[in-house]
Amino acid sequence: MVAVVVAVVVSLVRDSLDPAWTVVQWYPPSRFADETSLLAVLGGLLLVGAVNSWMFWQVLQGPADAAPLPRRALWLR
């Protein structure tokens, strides 16, 4: 999420979508992205970046600590 926020700030300073779009979407922006409002696109990219960050956190966090399985469940496995 930190990389997304930094890329959005850099995009605002440079007045270009390239840094934020590349960090969030992982490919350069299309020519149609330049036709819309910069702030609207950056807001959307910030939202998508937040969802991506949450998703990666959930995947890379690892399994939660669970209670040991009962003997019957172990036998069924």
C-alpha cells in the first residue's frame, strides 16, 4: 500500500498516470486513460491498490492457528 500511495503522489507531481498505473496494474496505461480526469483515475487506482494490498496480505499471511483436530477427524483423513 505504501508503494501505491507513493506512486499516486509521484503521479500528481508529474501530472501523469504512468507511475501509479504501472504500480497498480503492472502494465503501462492505455491511450484512453489520458482522456479522463487525472484525479478520478488516481482515486480509482488508489482504491484498486488498497484492495490488491488487502488481497496480498490475506494470501501471504499464511494459515491461521487452528485447534488440533479431533481423533475421529484425523482417522478420516
